[in-house]
Amino acid sequence: MSAKAAVSILVADPDPFSVELVRKALQPEYTLDVVRDGPTALEKARNCSPALVIAEILLPRLDGFQLCRCLKEDTATASIPILVLSFLRAEERARQAGADAFLLKPLQPELVRQTVAELIAAGEGNIRHEIC
């Protein structure tokens, strides 16, 4: 069992195809908690303190930009790194909203793995090793 095995990542994406691609790229090294909308992602992030949040911009009810802003403005979640994914070319807007990284879809599994590993390594002091 690797040191990463218990690291939890919150994935907020309504697209099952994208979620499956992320799952294939990251499991079994990471444990994924998948949600389909922004408010659920915000609640889970606040309650579970994942090592990383991966969010699509086009989330129902609270979009990825709003989710980033809410997470970064809350002292309980501000240190959680956020990776934004989208078909939209919105890297600058994502960064302005608080995203730590941005990947354009269609996703490349190796780039997803590399980006996630870098973000988690940068935030290792904040990782909780439990599943919520």
C-alpha cells in the first residue's frame, strides 16, 4: 500500500465520461469522492477536508468559479488545492476565482496524474487521511 492510498480527492463533475476518465487516471493511488453539483461539493469539502478538489466549471446550481471562490474565502477550506477542468478556455477566470491549476478537456490521463500529484505534494501539510 502506497502512502497516497488513503488520500481523498473530491471530484465535482456532472459528466460521467469525465468522471470515469479521472477515476481511471487516479485510482487506485487516490480515493475519489464524486459529486455532481456545486452545493454538494461545497458541503463535502467543508465537512471532509479532502486533499484536493477537482471541479468542472459547468456545475449545476453553483458553478466551478463560484465553488472556487467559496472554498478559498472560507478559512476552513482555503488551503485545499483546487484543480479546475473544462472544455471552456477559461484558465485565467479559473485562476482569478482561486483555482490552483486548470486542465482543458479532453483530459490526458498522464497530465491529470502529474497535476494532481504536484498539487497534493504542495499541500501535504493539510491532508487528512480519512474517508468522509
